[in-house]
Amino acid sequence: MKLTAVIFALLFAIGARPYSTATARDVWLKVRSKHFTLIGNAGEKDIRKVGTRLEQFREVFSRLFNQSEIGFAPPITVIVFKNDSTYRPFKPLYQGKPSDVSGYFQSSDDAAYITLAANWGETNPYAVIFHEYVHAMMSGSPHPLPAWLSEGLAEYYSTFEVTDGGRRVGLGKAIPNHVRLLRERGFLPLQALFAVDQASPLYNEADKKSLFYAESWALVHYLLLGDGGNRQTQLRRFINAMAENRPGDEIFRDSFETDYATLERELKNYISRNAYPSEYLTLDQRLYFDSSMQSAPLGEAEAQAYLGDLLWRIHRSEEGEALLRRAISIDPHLAMAHFSLGMLRMRQNRYSESKHHFQQAVEADAQNHLAHYYYAFTLHREQVDEGQYISDFPAETVKTMRAALNRARELEPGFADTYKLLAFINLVLNEDLDEALSLIKRAIALAPKREDFVYTLAQIQMRQKNYSAARQTAQMLADSGVKADIRERAKSLLEVIAKVEEQMAKMKAGSEARGGGAPSPSENASSPPPPPGRRFEGDQVRGFLTRIDCDDASIKLTVKSEARIFVFHTTQPKQLFFVRYTSEIPTSITCGAVNPAKPVIVTYRASPQSRFDGEPIGVEFVKPEEK
């Protein structure tokens, strides 16, 4: 789990105090290893030592897990402070003061940091760092592990050590706090342990999660090393089976060839023996990894930029911004400082300022794919109104966005968000939907765990009138989506699909009845349908429908009349009726720009207290001469 869940949940009590730039005036170095960028005011030998240990850990973990199961996209920067006094100004805050941590791992979508002091005293920072790094590397797996297994593995690997000149690797060393807690506070039934997820009190509340962590560690320890490692193969089978769309109980029984009660007894006996063996891997040759490192002095502006970027990411925004501005004052063309300020402004929803800094970052470093992408993203966000609608993409904005995104794609073809945003532009404009489908499928292939990508796929399928495919995609999210908001959006989309298909079926039935000969007696007896404009009661506007904006629980209509533009909004989509009086109008309604605009009569209820012109009741599509 990320730092935000391990440390920050306890530490975030914002309180800024002036930061002295004295630490940035120290001699700073940058050392690059194969997988890490290390900077620090510690000695070069100490920085290289940290780099070596992290590369060793990554190599061992990569050997023990399939390459397809690991991978972490954001670049990792390691900051090695020479001592705790220079480290303190860059620690997370707890009740307004720097927390008492010896090291931490902070990660977000675009960057990650590992921080520690070279002289760390009594508390070893590597246990926390290795724990979090395991989570980071496992985040690349397309199938997330259950919480108990994810945390148990991270704790197991947190004891990693290399001895005997790199020929011996140690894992699974007993963790005293866990051993003591299991001895003193009892035992969670396995079914309760397995039911824990990231929303559970056992995962989040301080007085409960300690036992969850301890027992998760003990169970993984037993499955890997207990009884001579007899269950190791079964654990691997269980991990592989996570990719299958089967009930968890069934996967458990098939993988471990037992039931919960039996495994629970085995675990209790294992804990009661209080004898936790360690795993030592003696290598035929010294642990090999790419140990080459290049070092160079780090200028003051760049050092300030790194430190400022770190600070705002740990919720010390004012201090972080001050350092970033100082970096820019020293070097106005420093790309990383502008990029970091752009990201900060974007998180603050200050998109105009964010756009400016991303432009500066692109001009200073045209090879940074993220700068190009986020420049396009801020242009997109500028078009989102207060109701979180995309009202339109101006033609010039579309041109600029696509140019930036295509450049980002050239620089980094594996960055999935680029494809998603390109697909979304087409979706909003209701053009090149086949290309949009291809783009979003590429995004999903690159990031299969991104449920927002899958939801966009369903929207595109819906826009293409491929209701069967859209329903299947949305149903998958509604049934098994991890994120609650995505599940709800998928359910809303399913309701829309059902309503559209119901309307289509009624229209088809009516058409067949009219074309099948004389009307039935009931039809002869019925009154003729009301003419346009008489079907609904309420205020009316006659004009051209130019846009239909939809989200999960509302619809917004933009209608251009001879007098002005009207905007109607309803949070009751099921109570809004669409009627057509001409076969030129399709039998389904899709969201986005209506091109060409369609003549309509909109009946609505006025809403004096709303920023909209009213709540639409019915929309009648008519022939131009009927408008």
C-alpha cells in the first residue's frame, strides 16, 4: 500500500513554517543507477551504497516474481540526506511537526520518491522503504492481490538483507512487533482476514490494523516457509488464479486443497510455536545486477526543484511552492521546476496557471512526454464547467490538444493516458468513433486495471449504437468494479441502455403494426397522437438542439433559438422523454455535439433558483417546417 495509507493517514496535519534554504546550499550530487535517480547532500559513497541496496532488492524481487507481475511506471527519485537534521524539514507533518520517521516512500501517478538519511541511527528505514517498494512493483500486475496477501508479502520482503559479499540473500526474518502482537491480542478468523479490503476498518483504523498486518504477515510466512515450504506451490497457484473470474472461496479451495477451518488451525499452531524460520538463498555467484552508476554535481536550482516537488507532494504545498519559485528565479528555464509547479496548480484546479507552466516546461524540454500530455490535459480541464460537463471543444483547442498528445505518444508510446484522452476528444466531438474505439482499447491493453478506461470504452460503444457490447462492458464494471464510483456510473449507463433499447423496441413494434395492414380495432378506437408541441404541458422553446451532455445521473441540453441559447438541466433522466416525428432522427439518443443541429420543441419547467433555464420534461424532434 502507498505511503498515504501507511503513514500519511496518521501524519497529515497541515502546518507550514518557513523553510531555510541552507540545506540546498550544501554540496549536492546526482547519481544515476539503472532504475533510480539518487540525489543527496550526503557523501557520494553513502549515496551509491543506497543505490546498490535498492538495485539488489529490485533484482531479487524480480527473480522471485514473474516479470509480468511487477513493474512501476513513474520514475523513482531517491533523496539521501546526510543526517536527520537536514532530513527533518522534508518529513511529513504530524500535528504540525515533522514526524518521527526514518524513511518513507511517496508515490503518485507521475513521480515517486524514496527518502532517508545516510546516518539513520537506531531505526532502520529500509523496512518501510522495501515494504512500500513491493507495493509499487506489484502495482503493475493486471490483477490486484487481496489486501491480506498484498500486505503480508510486503512485510515478508521488508526484512530483505544481503550478506556474504552479495552471495547470500535473507528474507522472512521474524518481525518482533508482529510476533508480540499475535501473542498478546489473539487471532482473526481467516474468513474475516480474507474479507478485509482498503475500505475496511481493519485496514484503516490504527487500533485494528496492527493485528491485520501482523496476521497477514504470519499467514504469508507460514505459506512460504511453514512445514518446510509445503504450501509454497499452492500460494503461487492462488496468486495466478487471481486472474480468473471466479468466486474467492472457490479459488481458495482449489488452490490450497483445503478449507478455511483446516488452514486456520495450521496457522494457529504455527503462531503458537513461536518459531519463524528465515529464508536464505545462497547464490551460485555473487548477486548480479547492473551496478554501473554515473555521478555529477547537482546545481542549486535543480536541488531546490527536487526538494520543492517532494514537499508539495507530501502536502506541504506552501513550502514546496516557495522552493520551486526560488529554483525558477535561479534558472527561469528549468523544465522540472515549471513541470512541478504545473502539477501543483493542476491539483489546485488552477488550470490557466498550470497550462502556462506546462508550456514553459515543453519549451525548456521538448522530450518530456508528461509535459506534453499534461499541457493537453489542462486544455481539456479548462472546458469543464461547474457541473463537470464538457460543453464543447473549440476547434483551435482540439488542434492544439491533439498535437500535444500525438507528440507525447511519439515520445512514450507506452503511456496509456495519452490514448484515453485522444479517444475522449473524439467521443465528445462525436467523430471518428472507430478511431476512438481503437485508441481506448490500446489504453486498456497498456493499463488493464484502469476502470475509468473501461468505462470510456462502454461510452464509445454506446455512442456507436453497439448496445450489446456497451451493456456487456458496463455490466462487467457494475458486477466486479473495484471503485465504487465506477460501479455506480456503470449501473447508470446500464439503465440508459435499457431505456434506449426499450424505446427502440416500442418504435419497431409500432412501425410493424402500421405496416402490417389495417389497424387493429383498438387502434381505430384510440385517439390520434397529439401534434408537435401539444404532447407535454409546460413552458416551451422552439429551436435547434446543438448538444446533449450526459453524466451518470443527469442530462444537460443546449438549444439555440432565434432569440438566444437556452440550457436545460435535469437530474431525473428517466423522467425526460424524447419523441420523434420524422424518420430522419435516429431511434437512439447519444451524448455530445448534435451535428448537424436538430430542430426541436423542448417543454420544460422553469427553475428560477437554478443557473439553468429550466428542467426539461420532453424533447420533440420535428421536421424543419414544423418548428
